[in-house]
Amino acid sequence: MGKRKRISKKELKHDALLETAAKGTKFMEEHLNKVLLGVLGVVVVVVVVMMVMRSRGASELASNAALTAAGQTMNAGLLTQAADQYRALVAQYPGTRSAGAAMCYLGTIHFREGNHAEALDHFERFLSSYRKAGNLRTIALEGKAAVLEDTRDFAAAAAAFEDLASGARDNAAASARYLANAVRCYRSAADWQSVRDVAARIIEDYPDTAPATGTAVLALSEAEAHLGL
């Protein structure tokens, strides 16, 4: 049997270093693979987001063009044709700002044609889906209030007018006018307490407006007479 060769401390240390280096290399390879996979994942996400944004941008542009075309048709007095265009826009470009506007204008067309149920449905769908829509929200709320008053749901109509007044606080004349409309609806419902409360609010909050010096004063006196005050 040959003589066993003893491994020196130096050689043991050298082998340990090689083993450590091998482990380090393996760790780096695995870690690098994970990093590369992570980077690849980020790149994919960025590309997808860019594609979605471009798609949304294209949808907004196309829907804006469709909205303009439908508006021209409505302005020409072709209400049935305009309604068809608005419906097609809502179906083809859901979720876009133009689809929201189309829904609102559909409500207006139905109201003009005397289709109160359809008009109210479109106004309410618009209001529930597009809460921060500025002027369109005002149009939808005004349309809703008009439909409710026409169908003699006076309490709900008054509430809609009060909602409009709250949204027009920075415009005293508009807010007072909406509140005066609410007074009219409460009067039609013979809700004299609400007539008194809203009329007093007009006089107190908007003293320099026409309703405060006219409609509200008369309504307040009438309400107090009915209430025995």
C-alpha cells in the first residue's frame, strides 16, 4: 500500500478558498438570474402599461371624434339618429369621458322626446359613474330634477335642486335660483316646513339675490301662515 500523503494546512486553506469561491460564484449566478428575471418582469410591466396608455389615448381620441359627430347630428335636430350615435359610442368606448358625456346627452334627448323613464335612467347612470364631471354633472342633475318635477315626484326633485345649490356655493345667484326651485317643488308637495326652511336659508345666505327679495319672502310668509306661526 502506498504511503498516504498528508494534506498540509496551506492546501486545506486553499481548498476552502476554492469551495467558498465556488459557493460565491453559484450564489452570484443564482442571484444574477433572479435579478435578470426581475428586470425582465419590470420591462414587461412597463411595456404593458405603455401599451395600455397608448390604447386608452387612442380610445379617447376616437371617442371624442364620435362625440363631436353625434353632437353635430343632435344640433341639426336629428334626435333619433343622434341617440343611435350616442348609444354606439357608449357601447364601443366604455369608461371614456366621451362615453360619460354621451350618456348624459342621451338623457337630454329622451327628456326632450318625453321619455321620462329613459331620461331619468341615463341621468342617474351618469351621476353614479362620473361623480367629478363638472358641467356635465350639473346638466345631469338639472335634467334629473326636471324629470322628477314633471313626473310629480316633488320631494325628490327638491332634493336634486338642493344638491345643485350645494355644488354652486361659489355662485350666489345660481345657488339661490336652485334653492328657489326647491322651494317651488316643496310647495307643490305641500311640505310647508321645508318651504319655510329653504326660503329662510335663501334670505339669510343670499340676501342680495333676486329670489331673496322676491320669491323667498313670499314663500316664507305663505309657509308660516300654513304652519300657524
